[in-house]
Amino acid sequence: MRATLILSILLLSLSDHAQVISGKVIDDNQNPVAYINVILSDQEKPVDADITKANGRFEINHPYQSNYQIEIKGLGFETLVINLDGYTGNVDLGTLILKTSTETLEAVTVTAQKPVVDVQPDKTVLNIDQMATVAGDNTLELLRRAPGVRLDNNDNVIVEGKSGITYYINGRQTYLTGNDLQNYLRSLTSDDIESIELITQPSSKYDAAGSGGVINIVLKRVKGQGVKGNIATNLSLGNVPKADVPTPDGSQNQGQEPFDMGTNPRANTSVNLTYRSEKWDLAGNLSNFVGQSRGFLYLYRLQGNKIYDDRTQRLSERLSQNINLRADYKIDKQHTLGASVNTNFSKNDNEGNNRTPIIDQNTNTIDSILIAPNTSKLNSTNLSTNLNYRYKDTLGHMFTADLDYGKFLRDTDNRQPNFYINPEGESLNERINAQKTEIDIDIYALKADYEAPLWKGKFSTGVKFSLVVTDNDFDFFNVIMNEPVLNNQRSNRFLYDEQIRAGYVNYRYELISKKDGKGPELKSQVGLRAEQTVSKGELQTNGTNQDEIVERDYLNWFPSGGLTYKPNRQNSLSMTYSRRIERPNYNNLNPFEFQLNELSSSRGNPFLQPQYIDNLKLSHTYKYKLTTSLSYSYISDFFARITQPTANGGNFLITENVADQEIWNLSISRPFKINDKLSGYASAYLTRNDFKATDPSFISIDQNTYGGYAQLSYNFAENWTAEVSGWYSGPTVWGGTYQTDPLGSLNLGLEKTWKKWTGKVNFSDILYTSPWNATTVFPELRINAIGGGDSRSVRFYLSYSFGQDDVKSVREREGGSKDEQKRIE
């Protein structure tokens, strides 16, 4: 039912709702008047526009209203205004005569409006400041509107069917990961963002890492000097409704009780301050998060002749603080020095309640029940620093250099009791263990880039060197008589060093350029990047197991290119290609073990190889609104999340290279306006995933995935806006092995703006339809899984802006350690 509802909204949203208003403009001498403005307005403000063609014709597609008027004006002519009262259906205004102006013009200012979607040779730009009904939306909500982008139920971003996204803010990679990154993206709103750049096939200038490409969030930059600031706060309550959740196969619960996870409060506050003078640009941000969240994971596992009805409910309490300081000093018009310091301190305490009845498949009776009330305490400290120099002259020459250093410290203590009881509650046996994990990562990076005009185009080149040094200790303890005893056989130390040396060349050229705004455009870019990776992983064990050393030294070439053709003002065509690499996260290489209980765990794989991706994309944009794209990706050495059984009836999750993957993705998106009060946005996608196994233990999966997002906004009073939105995702594949059922979400919001204040209340996942249900099958193992969290929530948002409105933001820099830092989890 929810699928039908949301798809109906999508179909309604994608329909045009428009009528055609057309005509021809001539001058006093009966000659066509070309390339002047034709503006459709509601007598208060412009709502749409066109420019006359060479023959003087114009055409505007827009929902009709009786109070509309057409205004035709151009340099050297008197303005012609035509009221549209009394017209019905499609409107043909016929031939219109513009009279030559007798006034003397002292100065003329021409302002061009940016399109909502701008397709360029190497990226697609979503201009947020040109979109309606986005006030107060955070970055993740805005990304749902982007062509080819979707979010899963955990707010992980998937672009054209691929994950593995590198995030940038004003051209520089962010330093936060995981939940910290998501909270930061939620703290940025449309008031802060000018545009979002989707670089699905990044040019050779970018690091080759990341199968899904790059998302660059460009913050607003306005002119002026002085001080500007903003204070914002988010208060939310998340809820998991009380329910007697059935086992994933629909059978009756055995040994399980209904759960009630309650309501969980969260608060996020931030303070932003910017100062700009003739020589200095200074900016600072302080933000913090405190609150609770809850989640659940049910694994109904059939292994051997046993059924393991594994159910975990988890409470997480987190405290996080972020401090970002940035500064630029302008030596003169050509030379600029910059520096930044970013820090993050976080504390995360988790309590898990795990209960696993173990059932005999032959008799359908409970043999025993495993009770595992585990706890985890995580403390992390992250520091990222950057020094930057930039030279830029008036002839188009630019040189930049970045020196980066990052320090990442994590300390985790887990306590894992395992109590076995019989169905009557009598104790059978117990095993209690604990794990202590310490991770220390240092990242050094140096990069330099140069670009200059060449042959009526722009040539750029650059080099980069990065060094990553990781030291990871894992101590496993058997707890005996409440005293921890080190287990040498299960403890180890993992050392990993990695060097990447890279260089690139890139060239942009306009094959066909407009002259005086006339004629088509054909732009191109082509590039080549080389990256040599030298790494060494050393697993040191304290017991009798032999130490293992994994060394790699490989050189890869990454070509990229793109063409953009604009035959006229209404249409834009683009074709792009790039080759990418997805190196394993350092966590995936680390063979440490994380347990839900002693029967279910996950571990890293030091022998994991990188996967390689070839991407090709075709896209079309009509009238800067309707965007359609078709992309194809081939991924070799795809690494999937494999579940493997153990001899004692347990299982563990590990990442392995098991297949090659093909992805076809078709997406379509369009903003629309029904009238002055009702408008919205809709997008839809269709994705085909094909896996070809290269490992006999992997069962190939083919899957069609479809879905979309739609939003309707209604301005029912001055500065008041109500909105309804929803997203839907059909069956898909997670991790290469889990086939998931459809899911979605229905949301409501109400917003009020006044002076420098903005207030908003949001109700998310009202029907609680975002929890997921999935199945995976292996030769000796089958798992049906259900997972979710407190996605049903209410959020209160309030912000206040102060200071001058025209202060320009601090120049952001890309830095040199962006790729290495994104691989830290």
C-alpha cells in the first residue's frame, strides 16, 4: 500500500501541469528581435522566463493563472507588458511589436539566473539557492533531491547504485566519518549551501579512490567585510514503537518477549562565526551533540540441524564535540596563506541485550538459551591540520600547495558475558570474556597543483604523496572469578603502513563556444592519473600462531574524460567516463573481532584486495529542470560481506573479494510548481545489479531495484510552509549477499521564518516503515534478518543569524589527506 501511495505521488509530481505561452517579437521595421528577455510574472514577482530565439519566437511552459502577465524588455526597446486575464488553455500571443526606446541609457547591468541543474563536462551541479521549498532542509534531505542519489534507511548515500562516497565541503574533504559525519551533514541547512556538486566520474585531479565518486557541498559566499554569525539548535525525540516482532520467517516467537525500546532524547547545537577584512578571513565553528539512540538486530539463523533465533537490542549514549578553526591571510592580490585546525572528541557508551534461543530443527524444541548482556565503551580523539599556499594571477595561472597532518586515536573496551540457561531458566554454563582495542593512526600528506591557459583551453597538473601509519592492539581476556586473564591465542597486534605516490594531467577545452550568446556549446575535458601504492601489513600474535606479513606494491592508471553539448538554451547533453579504485578501509584490513555474542561476530581481513570500477554515464537536462541519466559501472574484485559458519555452531562476518559486479542505473528528477502556493520535487530511479562469482563460496545474485523520492510544499500563509515528503526503495542487495525487502518513509514538516529567525518542526517515518528485512543464503547457512532503530522521531529546529548579511565566507581548501581520512571508520 505504501509503495502505491508513494509511486502515485512520484507520477503526479513528474507530470508537467503546464500550458504553453508563446509568441513572436518584432521591431518597428518588422524584423525579428532576438535574444531579449520575456518574463512571466504574477504582478508581484517573476515566476518563469525565456529568451527570444533568432527568429524572435519565445515559448514558456508554466501552470496557468489568470493574474499572470508577460513582460518583454531589452536594451534599446521600450518595455511591453501584456496581461493574461481572459486567456484559457495554451496561449499564443501572436506577433508582438517592440518600439525603439528614445531614452539615453547611462549604464546597463545584465544579471543571469543560474539553472536549478547545471550539467558540466565533469560534474552535475544542483543549485540550491535556485530551488523552491528547501528552507531549513539539511544536507541529507537536500541530497535526496539530487539526480541519481538515494539514501537507505540508515541515511547512507548511494549514487547511481554505488556507495563509497567521498565528501567535500567547498572543495576540501571532511574529517568526520560514520555517525559524526551524518550529524555534521544534518547540521548544514539550505541557508548555508549554495550548491551541491555531484562528481560521479571525477577528473584526474581528484584522488582515484571512491566507487561512488565525490559529493562537494559548496557553502554560500557573499561579498563584504565585517562579522557574521549563526546560532542553531536541534532537539529531537526518537522512538521505536512497542511491538511483538515475529521471527523473520513468520513463525511464532519461542523464548522471546515483546520489546519496548521507549523514547530517546537528542540535542545538537552549533555556533558559527565569520570575520572578513581586507587582509584576513577568519572562521570558527563549535558544535556538540548529546543524546541517546536505540536499535535492534534480529538474525534468524538456520545452521546444521539447529535454529538460532538471535535478537539484539542496543542502547547508545553519545557525547561529541567538534571545533573547527580556519584562517586565510591575503599577502597581496596574487598570494594567499591559509591554515585550519579541526578537532573532534567523542564518547560512546553502548549497552546490548542479546537473547538467542537454540532450537532443534527436528523436534522444534529449545535446547538452551544464550543470554549475552554486552557493554562497550568507546573514546576517540581526532585531529586534522592543514597549511596551504595559493598563487593566482589575472592571466589564469594558479599554483596551490597543501601540507596535511592527521592524528586519530580510538580506545574501545568491550565486556561480553555469555550465560546459557535451559527453558526453565536454570543455569547450564557461562563464559565471560572482554576485549580491549587501541587504534593509533597517523596520516601525512603533501600535494601541489598547477593550472594555466593552453591552446584556448586550460591545462592542469599536480602531484601528491601520502603516508599512513597505523598501530592496532587487540587484547582478548577470559574473565575468571571476575578477574580478566589475557588469552594469548586470541590476542594480536596489527601494524599497517601505506604510501601512495600520485601524479596527474588534465585538460579542459571548448570545442564549440557561443559567440555573443548565439550558437551551440561543446565542452570537453580529458585527464590521466597514475597512483603507485606500497603497503605492508604485519599481524603479530602472542600465542603459538605464526606471524603474518602482507606486502603489496602496485601501479595503476586512471583515465577520465567528459563531453557536454548544449544545442540550445533548453537542452544539455553530457557523457562522462572515469576509472576508479576502492581500497579497503583500515578497519576491514584489521583482523580484530567484534562480538554480538560468542556465536556471532565480525572481523577484518588483512588479505583483502582493492576493487576497481569503470564508470560511464550519459545524461540529459531539459529546461534546467528535468534531468535524466543512464549510467553503467563494472566493478572487478568486488568485496562483499560474507557470513561463514564455525565449528561450534557460531558464525562470523568478514569482507572478501568474491565477484565482479555490473550496475545499470536510470534516474529521472524534476522540480515543479503547480501554483504560487503549491510546489515540490520528485525523483525516481531504476537500478540493475548483476554479480558474477569469482569465489565458489559466493552465490551470485541478480537484482532489480526501483524507488524514488517526492515532496510537496504548501505556503498557506506569509512565512509559513507545510510540507509532506516520502521515499520508497524496492527490493535491493546489501553488501553483495543480503537481499532486502521494500521499505520507505512518510514525513511531515512545518516551517516559520521571521526576521533573522527560522523555526521548524519535523515528523519523520510516521508509519514506521523504514526498518529493513533481508535474507542471505550460503551452502551451509541461511540467515533471515530484521534491523532498524528509532527512525520515528519529532525534531524541533531553531536558528538565529546575526551580524552583517554580506560577509564572504572563508576560502575552503581541498587539503592532501582527503582520501586517506575517509578510509577511517
